Amino acid sequence: MRTCRQYPFLLVILLGLSTSASSFELPRDLPAREEGLWVIDQIGTISDGKTTFDIQKIWNICLDAKADHALHELELREQQASVASHNETCEEPQSKLSDNSLSWTMHCSGPSPIEDKIGKTYIQHSTTFLASDEARSESVIVNRDNLIQSRGSFVTRMKRLGACQDSLQPGDMMLMHWRVNGEETLKGRQSRNIYSEIANHIEFTKSRLAQQ
């Protein structure tokens, strides 16, 4: 049976969404997600034209105003870290807000790990604020290294559940499920934190690009 490890260009995208860099600027009038406990349910498909992986990730996350803004940056930093594994450097995108929808695009490029050519990745992301207690985001990631093209598309639904549990502080995250092709990959719940995740992604990106 074929596994993710046999397709490293797909694995990079997959890991980048699991689990660079100046501060990510957000519009001042950005709608706020209400404070409290949120569930984040992400489904996506990653394909190179021959092999396809379907994934689902479900997080519980405790938000306050600061953590709400940090969550937007985390979505960006994990993408920069994932393409750094391709030896690609990304531009710092400019975000814009239109009709309650935040959007940004990011272009990345660098030497292809497969051949002496230039790889390129294009990332498009948008988050729509449906209400103070509900949001939806979409991401498209296209990687070209002149020999192989992979594509990932993801839809994330976010819904407020209520007040944060006593065990969770603002910024705390709990990965509840991570399924690949319908199979659960977790043996137990995994605790994370928005701020440490951002710092880890930034440090990984710097160290990876420093190796070029």
C-alpha cells in the first residue's frame, strides 16, 4: 500500500497544515471572532494528478481578541514554513478586507529539490466572517517544480461553542482529530498554543532557508 512518505511533495503540504518573519499586518477594521471556545473543522484534498489524499482536522481553540488576531497570522506562517521545506522563500503578502471577507495571496519560489530548476508555489487564502460566532475560510495551494505539480484545496468551518473550559487559556489549542483518507492518525488529543506554533513556524522557516 502506498503511503504519504512515498510522495514527499504532498507530505510537505500535509504537514504544513498540521502543524517566517515580520509581523503580519491586518486591516484595522477586521471583524472580530467572539471570545470563547471555538471548533475549527478543516477538510481538504491534496493531489499530484496521480495520488490524492483527503484530510480532515478538527481543533478546539480558546480565543480572546489577541488570540483571534494571532490565529490569522498562524494560518500564514504555517504556509511559509511548509514551502520552506521546498527551499522556497515567500513574499510577505498584503491582506485586504472586502464585504466581511479577509483575503491574501502569496507567491513563493526557490531551487527545485528534484532538479536544477526553480520551483514555484502560489497560495490563495480567504476568511469570511458570517457572524461574530461563525466564520469560514478557503485556501488553495499550487506547487510547480517543472517536473511535478501538486495542488491542495481546503475549506475550514469555524463555530463558537461557548465559554472556554477552565483548563484552556486564550491561545490554547487542542487537536481533536486528524484523519487521512478517513483513517484517524491520532492516538490521543494533542495540546498546542497559537503563539508557540507561530514562533516554531518562524524559526523553522529561518533555519531551513539558511541552509540554502
